[in-house]
Amino acid sequence: MAGAFDLSDLDLVTLSLVVSVAESGSFGKAALRSGMSQPAVSARIGALEQALGFQIFERSPGGSYPTAHGRLILDWCRQVLVSANQLLAGARALAERPEGPLHIGASLTIAEHLLPGWLATLATEAHPIEVRLDVAGSSVVAQGVADGRSEIGFVEGHKLPAGLSSQVLGHDRLVVVVGPSHPWSHRRRPLRPAELATAALIGREEGSGTKETLAVALQRAGVGPPSEARAEVASLAALRALLRSGQGASALSELAVADDLRAGRLVEVPTVGVDLSRSLRAVWKRGASLGTPASALLAVAMRWGRGAGTRS
């Protein structure tokens, strides 16, 4: 019958003594290796045997050898010691490499409309982190992560460079929007893919996830790439101002124009036959281990995705 078992019977010193006795075949040799007295070694292992309820070693004048149960215990002792060494090595590495600023890349849409909230949530749940943020088109952000300029990136669209791992956070969709004075603002018939492809829209800059999403959607609808843009604008604020003044039409993220739509400053033009949905993703270098701040930020972003649901 096993005695009262206590975790103190499983201290690492005792486990290492079990391994040492097994490897040397002698309590005396194990004592010499450890710098302890032989009675002390015998007492530690004896206490463990009493707690377990069976002998780990057969003792004889010719040496001490593991019993059948002892051989199993020996294997498990070795596993625990290896794990303990890994823990200590990892802890030393963290102590020697303090966390620096977190380098983030983010598309313009995510940087303006989602990332500030994620960082604010992170600051309330853990501790504020120092951030270095690069805002660019999704393809530039993804390449920056692949090149090591950013530890983690947040992008939208379909294409990613090789060598990246990704996590879908949620979904967004593009909406075609115009100002209240634009002729399309009173349109009742939905825009068909061919009409959308031939319209001279005000577009986002080359490399943006928005531009890529529109091109992929039109190709999948069987009408080829969109016509050359009337203009390309990298600033969402400037683009929305142009649209509000009736200067043209554009396909933009629903996240980016939600406030303008609610306030009536912009009008959504219905579409049919074209899927303008897209995934919002976190990306990081494949095989890399994210640091604590990046992992915490990713967890916050994933919670947002679960709470926001899927946009269609």
C-alpha cells in the first residue's frame, strides 16, 4: 500500500539521484557524484520508494539495479529532468533578452479602424507595450513580415508571400460608395460585374488589399480585371472626402465607410453577381515563435474576430 504521497517526494534532486544510482549501479557512486553522503542518498530514495509503495532498486552487495517498476520510474525521471532543463534554459534566455518594442505592420484599413482598439484592450489587460507601427498596403506589410522588419502583420485580401503563417481573424467586405450628389446615389438597379469592371472608379494604391480584393472578385465573376482607375489615393481620409463631394465612386472596406454611411455622407450602391468579401488575417514568419507582446496582441485580435462574427 502506498504511503501518503507528497509533491516534496518528487523534488528534482531526488529524481536526479534515481538516475545517478541507475547509471552507476551503486548508491555510493551516486553519492560521490552528487557530493552527498551515502546515507543521505539512501534516505532520499527510500522516502520516495515508501511514498510510491514499491521498490525502485534491488539492493545487493554487487550493486543496485532498477526493478521492473523502477525501470519505468527511471524513464519518467529522465523525462522530467529534461523538461526541467528546458524550462531553466528558456527562462535564462528570456532574462538575457528583454522584450523590446513590438514591430507591427498593418494595412491602412486595419491600422485606422481596428488596431487602436486592440492595443487599448491589451493595455488594460496586461501592460502597455511600446509599438513600432508600419502602415502600408497589405502586400508591403506581408513582405515586411517575411523580411523580418515586423514581427507580426495584419492584412486583408487573398495573396500572401511564401514562408508566412497566418490566422484568419474575421471577415470584411467591400462596398461601392458614392456621395449623395453622385448620379449613382439614387440608383435602384444593382451594379452588375461588367458595369463595375468598366466603371472608372477612384481606387486605392497599388499593393493595397482593397485593390487586390476588387480585382480578384471581378476575375472570379468572369469579367476580367477592373478598368484603369480614374485616380489612385493612398489616404482613406482624402478618398472619402473626394467621394463625399461627388467626385466619383469607389469600392472600399465596410469598416472604413461605416460612419459615413450611417451619417448619410456616403451612399452604398448595391451590387449583384460579385463576391466582395475578404478575410482579415494576422501573419508572422513561418517557424518563428512570437514574443509575449505579439502573442498577446494576436489573442486580442482573435477575440475581436469571434465577437464581430462573419461579415458578408
